[in-house]
Amino acid sequence: MGYIDTQLAFDPKGEPLTLGFPRGLSTEGIYRVSGNKSEMESLQRQFDQDHNLDLAEKDFTVNTVAGAMKSFFSELPDPLVPYNMQIDLVEAHKINDREQKLHALKEVLKKFPKENHEVFKYVISHLNKVSHNNKVNLMTSENLSICFWPTLMRPDFSTMDALTATRTYQTIIELFIQQCPFFFYNRPISEPPGATPSSPSAVASTVPFLTSTPITSQPSPPQSPPPTPQSPMQPLLPSQLQAEHTL
């Protein structure tokens, strides 16, 4: 068992508890509004001392726990989206035809190391759910991608290529969030935001993902937690974030 799977707690549906608790979904500016630094450090210290920490007994805010989760990924020895995969993603994104672009991105996704792929799937699935509550939390897929692409990709900003590709990186993460059902759950490609669906299948694909209504004809998310991405990590925190009152 590796570092991440020992630190993430999963509910019976296979979703990280800290990412799935409904209260966090209605928090305005979640992932955009910074958590209290001292509280985040306190949470990290407590978790480092006790990986079975019960956050239900604690009084950490949603933004504190959300910020701790972002810190976890930002402090990985290597980014969750591997550097060599980032190059392929940028090339796929250059394709002009929208459907061909999405299929090309999906092919690159299949080449991710298994551990990275599974954890990335859980994170993007969660962000997709957050984005469907954007009328309350004000966090659209675009806003979430702006908050998360530097954490998930961490390009080398000392190079001119990375500096000029920042918008591309952000758009790639936004597409993953918007098209999460297509990329990870074999659903149809969704219509672009604001577009009028032109067919029954297109209408079905725009139903908010991961709602309480099951879609029995499609494969369900896995029941067991994902393994650990590539490199072992320095003790960080978020993960066991198993308290249902946090997010």
C-alpha cells in the first residue's frame, strides 16, 4: 500500500469522503477562497501524528480542509499529471475539430500510470460535481480549472514554452472537468456550455453528472480506493479527511 491510498478515506460508493460531503458543495468560492494557514498547518500536524484523525470531532472549516487537499497535491514530489503526459495533452489540444480533440485527449489519458489515472479520475469527478452546483458556490468548471491546473500540472515556469502554454493547461483541465463522464465513465460527449442539444443522446449527456439518480446502463465508479501515484511522498495531509462534516 502506498502513501496516497493510506491517506485517503473512501465511502461505500468509492468516493473520498472529504470530497463528497454535500455541505462543501454549497460553500461559496470553495477552492478559490483560501483556508486559514495556521488552521491548515494545525490540521497537517494533527494528521501526521494520527492518520485515524476523526475530523467529525474537530472544528475545521470547509475552506481549511479544501486548502489542505490542494496543498497535498501541490507538494507531491511529481505532479499528478506527469510531465511527459502534459506534452502529449498539449499536442492533442491543438486539434481544431472538437470531437477529435476530446478523443485525442482521452487517448493520452489512457497512457497515464495506473495510480495517477485513478487519483486524477477521483479529483476530476469531484470537481465535476462541484461545478454542477455553481449557482450556489459560484465555482464553474472554468473557475475550478483556474484554481486547480497549477496544482495538478505544475509546469516549469522557467521555460518560455510553459509560460506561453498556461492558457492551454487551464483549458485542458476545464475540458476534463466539463467532459468528466466522457473521459472516465464512457458517457457521450456533452454539448458545449450554452449550446442547444440536438439529439436525445446529447440531451442525456448534459444531465448533471454524479447526481443521486443512478444510471444503470453505465458502469459505476470503482468500489475500492485508487493506488498511489508514482513517487512516495513526504507526509502531508488531506486525505483521511474522512469527517462528513468537513466537506
